[in-house]
Amino acid sequence: MQVNVIKKIAAVLLVILAPITLFAAVYGFVWWKVSTAAESFAKDIAPFAKMTYQDIHIDLVEAQVGLKGISFVPTGSEGEIGVQSAVLKAPSWGFVLDLEEKLSKGELPDAFNVDLKGLNINLNSGYMQDWGRIALEAQREAGQSYDALACGGLEFIGLPEIRKMGYGNLNSDVSFQYHFDPLDKELNFDLQSRTKQVANMSMSLVLKVASETLNMQSIVFAQPQLKHIEARYFDRGYNKKRNKFCANLNKEPVKSYRERYKGLLSKRLAYEGWKIPDELFNAFEGLNNPGSSLYLRVDVPKGFGLQSMAMIQTPSDLVRELNPYVEFSKKYVALDGLEWSEPDPEGERLLRELMQSQEPPELVLGEEIEKVVEPEEKPKAPIYQRPKPEKAVEKSFKKIEVEKLGGHIGKPVILYTYFGRKVEGRLVAVTDAVVTVEHRLVSGRGTATYPVAYDKIQSAQLYH
């Protein structure tokens, strides 16, 4: 009797414990695979940053794996980049467990999700100081930013200015997803980011590919074509902080700063060749208001690829071809009338700015020089007159060898870099490493000095 009872109890325990044991075994195997992959990743990025984590996240039901409490310390810098959790989700456990091997072969799953929660960047850290200096050099190459117009004479708003606005840390959640539809041969991408007290942004993208299988090689050679794009932006506090910061620099009310910004933005866009209808300009400029938003959608049923791009000559051609639907702060605004033309390709406008103070006053249209009628006199003996000098050759921008720039300090120049950047202004200094050009700001409020690496200059023009 007792033996039968014991057997029944053992059978019940076996029924209960078998799934638990199997679950524990699977969980332990997955934990080991994730731990091994994390350690391998940490070794791969060791030359650039030291990575540590506190715990491993595993969800066997949803096929999710990830890490919690992640810390990255960039090499040679102080401070860390923190991530509360990083979770990866694939369509099957088979792909998750063999992820590293499959990716090394160029194989991609039909769907893939990555979610980063609590990404924290300390703006006072050493690595941000280093990155800030790199960004500063890039901004100098690009010239004055739209963000800095009418902002206390700043050329651009960099890390020091952002800290003065009250930002000490940036806390973000970032999510990325994609899935492949083999029937329609379409790749769908979705990206969302939410940064506290800054902004929310999202983008969706649909690409048409000429392949029924998904791998890196097929994507590269399948000549993908754009079919759909959708983007959203919502201000969560940056505009208010920026407007107040710039108004304080100018020692004026925010309303006065916004009015001056609007005027300079109009001049800047016109200077760069844009002709914008008033309604569209007012809506675009309104994106600088607190709580503003932008929604953009483009649908191209036939697809837009490299061949289509080859037919585009100007930015306004691209706008007409894509015909986007745009809402500014939830209000639709038509793009009819938006045009662009090449902004002063020969540098004549720059010349006028540089030589403006030296030009003689011009005759106003409609005026005539008053003729004075002299009384008739008896003819006098002819007086010898010196022959008039030949008319001087008209000055213009002419090509000059870069090596000869050093002998023309103080003259107007135009430099073209190998990266397609055009730098124009007055030549200030020339060394073996750097050519320095002083450029008058579009706003008319002073000048800015731009150093250009000597070995990055492709060609140069000198006004003489």
C-alpha cells in the first residue's frame, strides 16, 4: 500500500518537476549564451570603452534577451555613459542564440527590435568635453548655425551654451525596429527617441528591394528604392530654454529676440538662394516656439532611387518630385511657391560685402547730373592734353595656385575643399598646415575667422 502511494507521489513530482527542470536548463543555457556574447562584445569595444553590466534580462515567452545596469567608460576620458537596460528581440530563439554567428555571415532576421531605456549622458563629463571640441571644429567648417542667429553674436550653440541653458544630463529612451516583407519585397524601419526636456523624434522608412531573401549582400546590390517616409518632431522644452538663453545674452525680452531672429532667418534663407512664401516661412520659423511640432510624410508608389536622384538638379526639384505632406504644429501648409537658385556662384556678393566700405556713392536711378551752361567765349588756342590711360582690366576672382596664397594676405579669396566645402572671405594668414580666412557674417554683425587645413584645399580663387 505504501509502495503504491510512494509511486503515485513520485509520478506527480516527475510531472511537475520535469517542465521546471527543462525550463531551468533552457534558461541556464540562454543565460550562458547571453553572458558569453556580452563578454565578447566587451572585449571587442575595449580599445574604445570599458563596458560593465549588473544583470542579464531573459524573457523566454517573448524571445527577449538583454542587459541591465550597463556602464560605458570611454578610454582616456572621465565619466561614464549609463544605460538602464538594453533589450533585443528577434522572431525566434534560434536566431537569438546564434545571433553572433548569423550576423558574421551577413544573415539577418525577418524582424528585429532593440530597445534602450534610460540612456544617460553627463554633459559635464570628460568624454563630453572631448566630443564637444570635435563638434566645435565641425561646426566651424559648416559656418554659423540657424540655431545661433540673433543669439548674442554666437556662431553656433555648442556644449558650453547647452550647459548654461540648464542641461546637466541628457536622459533618453531609444527604440529601433525593422521587419522584412518577402511578398512585397519591402524593408520597413522605425526609429523613436524621447529625450527629457528636449524633444521627441520618430521616423518610419519603407524601402523597396529587388530580392526575396534578406541578407547584407542582397541589400547592398538590390538597388533599394524609397517608397514611404514619415517623420515626427515634438519640442519638450529645448525651445523655451534656448529662447530665454539667447534673450538674456542680448539683454532683451524673449519677444524682441524672436522678432530679430525671424528677420535674420529671412535674410539668411534669401542669401542661400531660397524663395519661400510667407505662410510657409512663418510656419517654418514657428518651429522655434515652445511646444512646436512637425509632421512630414512622403509617399512614392513607384519608388525613388538612384536613377530618380540623377534627374534632380536643385533642392526645389527634389521637393516637387517627392511632393511631401507637411504639418507645422498640427496645421497643414502647402509647399507651393518654394524655389531655390544657386546662391551667387562666382562670389560677387562676397565681394560687395568686403568692398562695400570702399565703394563710391552710386547715382540714384532717375537722377541726372545738372548741366551748367557757360557763356559763349571766343575760341582759344588749343591746349595740349595728355593721352587718357588705357582702361584698367576689370578685377574678378581668378584661379590661383594654393602655394602662392601666402603672397596675397588681405585680399578676398574663395577656397574649395576636397569635401565640397566652399569658404570665402578675406585671406588672413597662411602656414604650412592652415589657411585662415576672415568671413563677414550674413547678419552683418562682425566677422568670423575660419581655419582650413592646408592639405584639404582642392583649389583657390583670388580677387585681383
